[in-house]
Amino acid sequence: MRLSAPIYHLKRKAKRLSREEGIPLHHALDRIATTEGFSAWSMLAAKAAAMTPANRLFPQFRPGDLVLVGARPGQGKTLMSLELAVEAMKSGHRAAFFSLEYTEKDVLERLRAIGVDPAQFADMFEVDCSDAISADYVVQQMAAAPRGTVVVIDYLQLLDQRRENPDLTVQVRALKSFARDKGLIVVFISQIDRSYDPSLKPCPDLDDVRLPNPLDLKLFDKTCFINNAEVQFRAAS
């Protein structure tokens, strides 16, 4: 059964319904689920988790890959990155989510939004929301990570905001070298510039990546761009 909209759009609709009608969010979620043909939100979320683009994308990743996931706000880039982490854990690998944007509570809530109970992967999933996040920090924290671990960094453009951190190119090169040495998969969530016009092309691409500071985008081995539930995946030639 195909959903009428991506799950994050449906959840946003449920939140609006909850506010407008003054009902608990879980009741609103269940009501939205019934309009999609499911008896409860948990069943809808489980179905959605089984048919996400991440199911198709993750098998194309290789240890040592640097992956860029880009989209405008509200298009699902964070959820896509979490889905990739979940796919890794389902296949027996560990995952870590480093965020300069969200709290740990926010991240776990987003896991639940894609139908995943955080307790299911409690021993395999690490969330780090330290203000000190940088390439050096990630390298230190992941020094003992086993091969195949997926490391998500949220997000690319925040890595060099602190004056004491190296410039973005230096940090991405360091993480690329680290990923290859350790056999990790590093996923960068990326902002897309406001100039991107979906009427001209259905999905953004590397030309639309927001770069306040210079960065050689050829450092990325794989890219995934999202817009209006369309996902475009490319591997570097």
C-alpha cells in the first residue's frame, strides 16, 4: 500500500490535527493512519520503515564511503540519514549520530517518527550532541568503532562555525581519511541553498549545496538529494 505522502509529512499533519482539535498526539497519529488504510500509527510506521528509499540505498554503500544527504528544510534529510543508520543496525553494524543541531531527545523522537523504538537498538546506537563536535572530535569518539559502522554528522555546514576548528575542507578530508582507514561509512547531512528552484529541476544537486565556506565536493563518494519525496542517488564517477 502506497502512502499518500512521506511519513514525515503525515506526522506533521497529525501534529497540526492535535493542536487544532486539542487531542493527544498519539490519537491524532492513529486518525491519520486510518485515512491511509491502517488501523494504527504503529502499523503505518512499520510499513513505511519497510519500504523506505534507505532499503535500496544502503546496500550500495561501502566501508570507507563519504556520503552527502542534502535537501531543503522539511524535506526529510534527517529522517533519511536516520533510516540509513537503522539499515546499518539491522544488518548487524553499529551507528552513531553526531548533531550540532538537535538534542538527544530530538534525535530519539525522530527515530520514533520513522517507526523505530530506540530501545530496539540501545546497544548499537550512539547519540552525541556535544558543542565540541568537529572532525577531530568525531575521530576521537569513533576511534574504536568496528568496520561498517555508520556515522551521521548533522550537519556539514556547522562543522567549522567555531573559530578554533579547522576549515571545512580540512575537516572533511580528515574524516574521509579516517573513514577509509577504519572502514566506516560517514554520512553528512547538508543544507541546500535557498536559490534552489524545484520548478527548474525535481531534486537539488551538488551545485545547490549551501557553502558559506569553500569545500571540494568531489570528496564525497555518494550523494543523495531529496525533494517532495523524490530521491536522487548518485555515485561518484
